[in-house]
Amino acid sequence: MKDALGHGSNAHGAGIASIGNIKLHPKVIKTITKNPGGFSVRPTNGAMTKGGYMVSIPGHTQIVNESALAGPGGEHVIQDYARQHADVLSDPRAHIGGWTDKATGKTYLDVSHNISGRSAAISAGKRHNQIAIWDVKRMREIRTGGTGA
């Protein structure tokens, strides 16, 4: 609703109220529960990226228990995370990502984007204070020196 000066929005009735309710493709749950320590999957079609580098988007990281993702409550954990981050997961570039940092044993859920160039991905990872980014083709992490906070 806009005020007399035209400030505000016409969000009411424009579908904006659906933020917070993202429908995950069934492949998403299956992929994550089978690979709880490392995955990047598109929420709407369950597709996994074949190349490039996965870089987390700041402000959307949640530490979870890896065994909880693989267990009977895994679907609930994933659905809850998706609801909390539905606004950014609705971006067509967004992936639900997760990885276990072998150095600490912590498992992170995040929203990530795929960046095709190594240098650009490493720079973005450093700007985003990431511990590491993921090289999809080589299936390995690239440490970027951040704290993950």
C-alpha cells in the first residue's frame, strides 16, 4: 500500500505474500538426505550443477547436524531452512548448498550461487568471508581464509 507521496509498494495482491512458502522439488530432499555432507541443488527442479564454483551468499548460513540431515527428521530440517530463506531461494541462480568442514566437523546449510570463473569465485568467497568455496568439477574445496561468520 502506498502513502500519499507514493512511498511503499503494491505488494498486497501481487504474490509477495507467498514469500516464506517455497515448494521444493522432491529430488531436493532425496539428494540432500543421501549426501548430507556435501551438495548444491536447485530448489525448484532438484538439478545439480556440473561445473563452476559454488559460493555462499552472506547472511543465509545455518549450522546443522550432518546426521540430522540424513536421518528421519532431515526433510523437516530442509523444509524449515527453505521456508526461512524462501526470498533468496526464489532467485533462479540460487542453490541450497551444504558441506561439512572436515577441519571442524561442522555442517553448514547455505544459499549459494554458481560462478564459472575460478578467480571470480575465490574473490567472491573472500568478500563473503567464506571458509571455502566448492570446485564442482574437481569435487574439492578451495579454502578462502574466511571465518564463515
